[in-house]
Amino acid sequence: MQSKNIGWILIVLGGIVEVFWVSGLKYADSLWLYILTGIGIMFSFTAMITACRSVEVSVAYAVFVGIGTAGVVMAEMLYFGERFDIWRVGLICVLIVGVIGLKLISKEGDEEIIEEFSHELGLDELTQNNQNT
């Protein structure tokens, strides 16, 4: 099993690559750019799926999509001539705060607490006995 740090690195990299492939879907005009876009899609989703082995899925997905959404909106405004709108920037900030909030209240440490209570209550022995019979 991979560490949570590797999982978070994969989520961030996958989110960043998502920004590029989403823009690639809109602006690709040659076979080579379509191929690069396809590679980006495969990389970002593979990174996300792999990261979910060690990170809570709901939080990982929210961070992944949040990076992609915020990144695409910012890239459109900064590089592709979309008009700058204070409402867009404000809502992106709300999105980022929401994703950070989800991460802060995630239940990644709850499994250890549940295992400890199961052991203290003898539930893990019951589970083992049921599996052996």
C-alpha cells in the first residue's frame, strides 16, 4: 500500500494535468495535440485512481476536481482571452476554501479509532471467529 503523501502528490499532479487536457479538448487542432490530450486524460485519471488506494475517495475527488476547475477557469482568463470577472475569481476562492475545509474534516484518521474500539469491545475477535467458521 502506498503512503498518503504519495497519494496526495498523485492527486495534485493529476489535477494539474487535468487543466492541460481540458484546455487541449477545446484548442487541439491537430492529430498530435489530440494524442497529447488523450495521454493527459489517461495520466490524470490513472493518478486519481491510484491515489484513492491511500486517500479518502470523497476528499481526493473533491481536491482533484477543484484543482482542475480552478485551474481551467484561471488558464482561460490568463492565457486564452476569457474576460476577467471578479465573480469568477470569488467563486473559485469559495471552491478552494470548500475543498480545504473538506480535507480538514476528512475521516482519514477514523479507521485507527474504529480499530481501537473494535479491539477493546472484542468485536475483532467475533469477526475472526465468524470468518474461521
